[in-house]
Amino acid sequence: MTTGTVINETKTVRTTGPKIKTALPGPNAKRVLEGDEKYVSPSYTRSYPMVAKSGCGIVVTDVDGNEFFDFSAGIAVTSTGHCHPDVVAAIQKQAGELIHMSGTDFYYESMVELGRRLSKIAPMTGPHRIYYGNSGAEAIECALKLARYHTKRQNVIAFFGAFHGRTMGALSLTASKPQQRRRFAPLVPGVTHVRYPDVYRGCVGGAQEADNFALGCARFIEEKLFKTTLPPEEVAAIFVEPVQGEGGYVIAPKIFMQELRRICDRHGIMLVVDEVQSGVGRTGKWWAVEHTGVEPDMVCIAKGIASGMPLGITMTRAEVMDWVPGSHASTFGGNPVCIAAALATLDVIEKEHLLENSTSVGNHMLQRMADWPKKFKLVGDVRGRGLMIGVEIVKDKVTKEYGNAERDRIVEAAFERGVLFLGCGPSTIRICPPLVVTKEQADVAVDVLEECIKQVGA
């Protein structure tokens, strides 16, 4: 398969798809892998030997000239596609004017402008205040510290399956995989984890049972924790992902989020939504929490906000961000080049109607895969919103035993065919292409994924 248009003397033939020229990894990739083995931290989690060199749209080219369809978007980061010309131009222009002065000690006009733009699309009523950092983990660290500062309380609640980052505060909230926490204790104290409503694994009935299960997960906090081990007046915040990312692309039911909001309101607790992976249009709305009708007190943002440049943001209701100078800061947070990329990203999403495209293409993919749980013995569930889709791989549909190894083999087989997927959770394939993806490109990826599921399940 190739990408682009092939022209000859008699006709023009449109061909769309990846283009694999060498065995994988190719000779140049092997050279890089050898150097990586020698010099780079072994803590990184690589799924297959993809050595990227350049990118355009959803296509990534490796160091041997092989062209891949990127349905990982650099872990849900390149929201406007790789090297969108408007984003590149904004980065180049800003880099030629001013790269750094530090927004912690000086002022940038662009910090104010991005704050204004974000306030217009915030998922809670304003006014708002914005903190700038460099990553999702830093956005979480900010929210954790601010929740304690604002409420004068010390405890927080998070959920099993959550991934909030790897810095010590964020890691204390993370409960996705034991390896992420192994040998790093003691972590930040005062964190209690409770069950997230993974409806696929939590119930076997219809919609009413699913709602009852989700409601029970939320009510456990008030009906059990607050009556036994955790005084509610000492809880600063509840941290929740409206769609769990690393946990397996699991969607929080609307009734669950609404119950969390009720509990927070009743007890004076901050509701913090982690939109690091699910935000900036990935689910078809600016923020995944908007699907639930719930207004949070804080929103943590990163990944897709700057289409590949490092930027983390904590956005709160203005009265919540009441700390004084010196309470928290970041030397590089709000770097003018990164903010220029973020402003261009917001412009592109609006100009090219990428929220609508996310919904349209995402629904198209979900419809194509809707019968897979019945069609394939390895597929237990297909779920998602917009361009945040998970295909759960199981060994046994009755017991719902995780198909960890099978999932990994499917992802590797897709790589060999030129489509980049990643895993998440114990056994889920995540599908999160750039928001610019077309239905035609999505069909190629779904076809490849179907082939690989058949191959591994044979």
C-alpha cells in the first residue's frame, strides 16, 4: 500500500495506505536501536521498533523511509496531525522573536491570550484562572497542591485504573499498573483509591444495571468511606478521568460523574477532572466531561493542547486559585513557543471543524467495529467517544480473562502492516489518531486491525 496519488499516461489511480519498503526494523532503525540500548534509560515502554524521522498529517516516516499511519497520535498528542503547517509557522515565528524569559518572574502577552481563549471554552462557568506547566503530570501536581491549599484539607480520593502521571504527587494518584509504583514508596500520603465504574467488567445486564453499578461505585465513597475511615471534612479533592486513558479507555457513565459532583458539593470537596488525554477535542467536544453535563472545579490539560509542544495547564474557577506568590511556579511553564503552538492548535481545531470531524470519523469507526465482540472470539468489548476508542482483547468471553499477550501480538502485527496502535489497560488496543484523520484513512486502519485480530485469533 502507498500514500498519495500515482499518475501515469492513461489514468490517475488514487491509492491510500501505509508504505513499507524494508523489513522492520530496517537497517537505519537497527543502528538507532543499538545506540538506544547503550545510552537511553531502559524505563521507557516501547511496543515495537518504530524509529520516527518525520511526520505529516497522520503519516509518520521512519529513518528507513517506511511510511506509517499513526493511529496513536504520539500518545494522543498531535491533535492537529504531525507538523500542521499553521502550527509549524506559529512555532517558527515565535522562535525567531522570543524563546524564553520565564513567566514566573516576568510577563508574556501570550500567557494572557491563551488564558482568555481557554476561558471561552472552559467546561465550568467563569471567571477562570490558569496555571502553566510543562506536562500532564505537572498539571496534576499543581491541582493536588492547590486543592490542599484552597481547602486546607489533606486527603484526596482517586480511582483504581487511573493514570495521572509519574512524578511523586501524580504517581500517588496513579493506580494503573503496579510497575509504575514498584520500589518508589513511600509515596505522598493521604490518597485513597476506590473502584472506577468499568461497566464492561462490573455488570452483565442492560443499561439499568450498568447505571446502578456506576452509581454504586460513586456512592461507596459517601456510604462507606465517609462512615468508616475517611472523614469527609478532611477530603480536599476527588481526582477523576472522564475517560480513563492508560486504564483502558473506559468511559465514566454520566450518572457516576453527576453523583461525584453531588458528593463534592455536599462536603465542600474539589472535583478535579484529568483531561490530559481526553481533552482538546478528542471525544468530539472540547472536554470529555462536557458529555456528562457536570462542571468541575479544576481541569488538568496537556497532550493535544499544543500539537506536540510540551505544555501542561491547570484551569480552575477563579476563586479556587487563591494562593499567593511563591506558592507554586515553573521556570519553563508557559514558554512562549509552546503557547504559540497552543494558540495555533485552537485556531486549527476551530477553522477545520475538528470537533465535528472527531465525532464523525469516530462514529464511523465505532459503527464498523460494533459487531466485533460477536464476530471475533478475541474481542470482548468495543467502546469509545469520538477519536478515543478502545478494543478490549480477551482470552475468554465468559470469564472476561484479559488477553494481554494476544493484544500485544495484534499491535505488533499492525505495526508490521504499517499502522501504529498502542495498548492501554491490561488488554485494550487504543485508537487515538490525530483529529484531522479522514474516514478513508480510518477505514485503512480498521481493515488492518481486523486482519491482525483474525491472524492472532486463528
